[in-house]
Amino acid sequence: MLKYICKRVLFAVGSLLIITATIFLLLRLMPVEGYLGAAYEKMSPETVQILLEEKGLLDPLHVQLARFYDDLFHGDLGTSWIYRPNVKITTILAPKIPVSLTLGGLAMLLALLLGLPLGVWMSLAKGKWPDKLGTGFIVFINAVPAAVYYLFIQLYGSSAFHVSMLYKAGDVRTWILPIVCMSLGNIAYFAMWMRRFMVDQLGADYVKLAVAKGVPRGKIMSRHVFRNAFVPMIQLLPSSLLLTIMGSIYVESLFSVPGMGGLLIDVIQRQDNTMVQALVLIYACVGILGLLLGDILMSVADPRISLTGKEGAR
Amino acid sequence: MNEPILSVRSLDVRFTLRGRLLRAIRQISLDVYKGESLAIVGESGSGKSVFTKTFMGLLDQNGFIAGGEIFYGGADLAKFKTEAQWRAIRGREIAMVMQDPMTSLNPLKSVGAQITEAVALHSRLSSSAAKGAAISLLADVGITQPERRFHQYPHEFSGGMRQRVVIAIAMACRPKILICDEPTTALDVTIQAQILELIKSLKAKYDLTTIYITHDLGVVANVADRIAVMYAGDIVELGTANEVFYDPRHPYTWALLSSLPQLGVKGEELYTIQGTPPSLFAEVHGDAFAPRNPRALKVDFVARPPWFDITPTHRARTWLLDPRAPKVEPPAHIRKLREEGAKLREK
Amino acid sequence: MSLRLLRNGKAARLGDALSAETERQLATAPDLTPEEAAALDRDLFTFAEYDSEAAERTGYSNYSYWRSTMQLFWKNRTARFLVIFLGLLLLFTFVQPYLPGQYDPNLIHYDENGLIMKNLKPGESGFLFGTNKLGQDLWARIWSGTRTSLFIGFVVALSECVIGISVGVLWGYVRKLDKFFTELYNIVDNVPRTIILILISYILRPSMSTLILSMCFVGWLPMARFIRNQIVIIRDRDYNLASRCLGSSTRKIIFRNLLPYLVSVIMLRVAMAIPTAISDEVFLTYIGLGLPLATPSLGNLIIAGRVLMMTPSLRYQLIFPSVVLSIVTISFYIIGSVFADAADPKNHV
């Protein structure tokens, strides 16, 4: 099993390097002067030249890339030039990350607490009204763009619960709406998959044998069905984590949460390339790590997988 | 003769499927005697599994007993309504071994845990005592190093070993009747004999009554005292193993035995039964096998034949046994069997 | 007999499941009594004619993949309703500009005094949905926006299919390329879809074509993978090995097995791509990477409406496009998922 993990980690690192290079090179496709911000229009060509050289933007691409990797290994994500000129990106990010983590973590927790039981309930009441209602909910969440129903949650939620529409770090009540928004997608996701896995297990032969043994229904549910249905769920956790993180981009901006997601939108609008580069990199990284973690978790949880590696595309 | 341990009277089982009604069991009456080994033979879809599932209340959600009685231990199982009633029977009085050992066991639980679960259900042993019981069960079914194997997972066992585990689970509470639903179909031929021997030895050791459900006549020849031949939800012939093998009377039994490759003559075409079993959605008039029987009588399409006794232990549901029916010679292969049977009796 | 049935709880629940035919069946003829048996006509004990056709009669008729799919799909009431409803809606969307009394979506309306007729409430001065802050007819803008969003969705879906299928076929068929593509897929799959969308839109600057390009880019890969999987499955089936030994080429086999499946896959993708495309578009518009306001789309209508969210009287500018969007996306989604279930051969009778 260790071999498998090592292999996966190596592959993840490799992917990371390739993706980093791709992002870096893609961003260099943009007109180089853009790195200097809107102000560059007013500068003389000579000043522009000097500034570009200073920042190393005129060097050949592979040199720039090498420098970038080097910086990365030293934990330096670069410097912002427009958003907060000449401030190290890592400094800008530092206070924002805990905020995003807290909200994201709470959202995941809420999604698990609501989504899993909903899925179980739906599978047990298959075909009856809880199943139908749940399916309606899932359809709505999946079909209608989150961007749309978040707006309405913000609007009507704030008036219904008498909280401000915007997030304030001190007032926990303002945390509720953003967390609810971030968790909705996952509640639907968990409920849908949990239901599917439960239905699969409920029809399994070993359940029939357990019934034939004389095990009471309740114990069959808790000891066999639910346990077994939960195992494949573990594989979904990283994707759901990703869902939350991507969702946070929009939610944070909407509710003015001073986190990483809101930052991304800000810097896109201000066209600060280095910041966009750094943030995109981080998100890509999170994606890779998440999937890696999921695979490792699965191999731990399912005794059948421990000995063989999973080759090929997922 | 023994007294019957289980008595079925006019059992009628139906299923609702996509809004239509399907008659799976068409009023079967059967006695199972204590300590015997009964084999129920038939094609897929004849209703053999459904029949035995009613003894344990394991019918699918869309199935129900529309009529009849199942007498066991002084109670009528057909009238059971609650889970609690069934749980007193399942495992404790009647146990079942199912076909596919690969999927019968929970892949994420150790084998020992699954046996202990069965043990703990029907006794008040402490967990360590239950574990001990489970380990001795493993030894009973012929698994070596049971203490080590106790902790292993199903996928670490071979097919044959897994079936032994399933048998151990079934025996955990010393049931009186053991139903084996195609216990060897999913196993290699070499393992099949071992498993059958195991069940036989357990039967002897614990004074079990065994019911085998199978389509494999080879298995039947190995284990059965009595044979019940099922077709389209009804028993068409019932008798001791010798009687049914060497002196079959129902055309379907003839056809079944004739299709055994062993009976064929080298170089001849293999015998096959024409056609397919009837759809059980439709009403069946008369003898269900009639449409596939080239030697059917007109009356076979009119009314279901009653039981005709050939010997006190051998009966068949066929109009051919009615005194008014013409004399029909069974196929060549069957005649050969008759001769062999006669020879054996002389010895 | 019927009394016993009613006492049995399950039978009582059967109720409507029993048709008249089966009611009759329940009262089946019991076995003959010995007297009746003795009274049977001697003539009946002669041989009947053997009909080999009757022997085979069990009840399964010929199976057509499409017929089964369409039957299953049509059986679902919601899907049936939505197809008709959506059909009408789409018809209206494209016919709308040609109806009498419709305004151009970008036309700014002035009243008699030369003032811009901005922010008129729905129903005022003949504007069904009111006007926005520039004095443009919201009704016209919403339908124009729906057209744009649908157009984007269709184009993206079809492009995904074309590229995805081509690459997928290549990927699955040519074994040498398998390793390369698989690794490529693994790498790209790791990066969240949203990030790629943002990146491409950011680099290429927002426009209709950028939007379509970025969405296609994230969409063709899962499609290609799916096609590749199908091909590999078919290629490796045992009976195909036998078939190849007999001389029939792999290409023909793949073609024959894949084609009907392929069409339903394409239809499914188109149905599901619309809600996804609209979703992506709204998100990108919010960030500022969407379409310019001169090209109304459901996305920028909603984001523009958001600005006025706080004023209850002006909220209609957010609500109307949201409702239209929700109806469109939910309809496509449900149709898509019912169709997916119907097209799955496992669900065919």
C-alpha cells in the first residue's frame, strides 16, 4: 500500500509542476504591459521598458519559469503589482486563508450533517414523498445556477432572520447565510449519492443473507447497510471539498467576506496578473491534493483496495 | 415413515410485477419428513427458490402468499405477519445457504464478525464465548487455522472456503432444517463434491433435515433421499431418488433426464427439450408442460391432472397415468434407465 | 378465496394494480374433483396436435433500442409535460421578435417630454415587464437574453460532442495513444473546472467567442473519456474476439454497437449542457468576464438586476430574468435526466 501512496504522490507532484508551468505560460500570453496596471498608458515608452526589465518580464520565458519555480520552492508566490503594489502575495493571503477555511469547514460540516441523513431517509422512503421532495430539492440545486439562488437567499434570508446582508467577522449571525449558501450544493450532492449507495446496498445479496440469519432490520441498517454505503462516500469527499472551495469564490464576494475567494474576484477585476496567477495556482493545487487525499482515504477504508493500485484514468 | 417436520398445503404465491399479477406457486402440497434429504429439481423460473423462501418469510416486497398453509412446529408460517415472528424461525429453526458465496458475505466485515453476529443473535453468550463458538464452527466446516481465519475478510477466502463460511453461519444456531439453494452452482466442479460431503456430514452430526434446490441432476444423485420435480410453479413428480431416476412417469421428468449428456449415446445428437417455460403472467390451463410435450393428450390442455399414485412413495401429476390414457412409451434413454433400475433391484 | 386475500395486508394494498383481467385470474378454476375427473370424455384421452410454435411462446416481442427509450421517456409525466412546455417556450423565444408590438432590446425609450422612460414598473405604458434603468424594454431584453444563452448552450454542447467524440474515438481505438491521453486526462482532471474557465476568459478577454471557447474546453474532455470507455468496453468483449476471428472488422463492430448509443449520448449532453452553460455564464458575468451589456444574456440581466436588489420596487428587474432562467434550466435538466434513465439499456424491460 505504501508503494501505491508514493506512486500517487509522485504523480500528483508531477501534475502540479506541469499545471504550474501551463498557468504561468498562459498568463504570459497576455500583453506584458498589462502587468504594470492601467497607469502604464500614461508612462513614456522608456519608463515602461525600464519597469518591465526591473520586474524581469523581458527575460526569455524559460528563464522566467525557472525563476518562478525557484521562488515557489522558497515559499514565495510573487508580489502584487496592482492590488497592493509591492506587497508580497503571501502577506496578502495570510489573514484571508483562516477566514475562508473556517467558513468552508463549517459549510462542509453542515452539508455532512444534513446531506447524509437526507440521502439515507430518501433511500428508505424510496418512491414516497420524502424521496420526491428530496429529489425536487436536488434537481433545483443542480439545475438552477447557484449564482442565482444565492442572490435570493441573501435577499430574503437577511430580511427573514433580521441579519445584515454582509458578513461581519464579529457577529456570528452574519455567518449563517454564507455558510448555508456554501453548503447547499454539497447537501444535494451528498444526499444524491448517499441515496444511490444506500439503494445499492439495500439490494445486495449479503443483506438477504443477514435477513435470513435473523438479524433485526434496525441492526442490518446500522451495522451493514449504512456502513457499507458510507465507504464509497469517502471518495466523494474531496470533490465536495472542491465544490465548497469553488463556491466560496462567489459567496465570499457576494457577502463581502474577506477571504481568498473574494480576493480572486477582486484581482480579476483589477487585472493584477501576478495575483491571479498565484491564486489560480493555489486553487489548482488544492484540487490535486484533494483528489490525492480521496484516493488515499479510499485505499485505507476499503480493505479490498489495499493491495492493488488503481491504474489509468479515474 | 417419519412424521413430517414441515407440511405445505395448497400453497399459492403471487407477485405483482409492473401492475400485473404473476402466479409463481400454483397450489403446491408437500410434506418434508424429519431427517430426510429432499431435492427440489427444476428449470430456472420453475419456482423452486420462491417455494422455499416462503418457509422463511424471504419473499421479495412484491410477493405475497395468496393462499394455503405452511405447518411447522405447530404454527402456520403462512399466517405470519410480523418480523418478530419470522426472526424466531430464521436461523434458529430454518436456515438457508444461498447460491453465490461471493456476494453473500459482507465484503467490509471480517468473516469472524459475521459468524459471531449469527451466534449472538440466537444465544446469550458473552462476546468472547461467541467468538469461541464461531471459531469452533469454522473448524466444524473444515476451515484450517480457524483462529487466524476468524479475522480475515471474505475476499481473502477462495470460493469454496467462502461457501463453507456461509454454511457455518447457517449452522450457527443449530437449525432443524437447512435449505441449500444451488449451493454448488457457483463453485468449481472439484469443490462441489467437497461442499456436498460437508453438508452431508453436518446433517448426520446434527440430525438436520436438508432441502436442496438445484437444477443439477448430478448433485441430486449425490445427496437426495427424495426428489420433487417442479415445473412452472407446480410439483409434477414426487418420489424416492431411485423411483424418480429409474422409473420416471411424468413427460417432463423424462425430458429432464433425457437431456443429461451422460445418458446419450456417443455420436448421437444430444436430446433437448423444445420450447421454453410458459409465462406465469398468463393463465395456465391444464398441464403446464403440455405445449412442449409432443406426446400430449387433449385433456392436458383442458384440466390440470390430479395426483396419481404409482407406489406409496411415488406419485406424478400426469394424465398418462389415468387408466383411460393410451400407453405411451418413454423415450429410449428412459427405457434404458428402467432396465438398469430393474437390474439393480434384482441384485 | 378472495376473503383470504383481503386479510393479507399486501393484497389489500394492491388495489388499483389489479386490472379486470387479473381479477378474473384470481378466481382460477380449482382442480377437478374425482367425480369430475371420472366424468371426462374418453375422447380427450387421445393425442393432441403438437404445435412447435406454441412451445416457444413466452411473451417477449422484438426489441428496438429507440422504441424502448422513447416509451420509457414518454411514460414519465413530468418529462412529457416539460418537453411540450419547453418546446412551446423555445418556439416563442425565437418567434417573439417577429410578433407585432415588440421592441428592440437595446432601444432606449423616451416619453413625450424627451425623458428616458427608465425603471418603469411591469405593466406601465405598455411594457409588460417594465423597463430597466436605461429605459430599455425588459420584456424584449429577457427574450433576447434567453436566445443568446440558449445559443451559447447549444453551440457549446455540439462543439463538445464533435470534439469529444472525435478525440474519444481516436483515444479508444488507437491503443498507442491511450497512455498519452489517459495521462493528459488525469492531469487536466485535477484542476477545478471553474479555475480553467476563469483563466481562459481572463487571458482571452471576455467576448461571445471566448465564452464559448472556454466552456467547450472544459466540456470535451469528459465526453471524450466516456466515448473512449465505451469503445474499450466493446473492443474487449469476448464475443467480439470471436467475431473478429470470423472476419468481421473491429471498426464495423464498434460502429454498429456504438451508433444508437451515441445519438442518445449527444442528445443527453445537449440537454444538460444548457443549464451548465447558463450557470457558467452567470458566474463569469458576475466576475466581470461575461458578455457586454449590448448583448443581453440571462447572465448579465441578472447581474444588472442585482444592483437594484435593495429597492423592493425595482426588484422585478432581478426576479423576472431569474424566473425565466430557472424555468429554462430546470426543464432542460429534468428532461435530460429522465432521458438519461430511459436511454440506459439496463432500464429497458
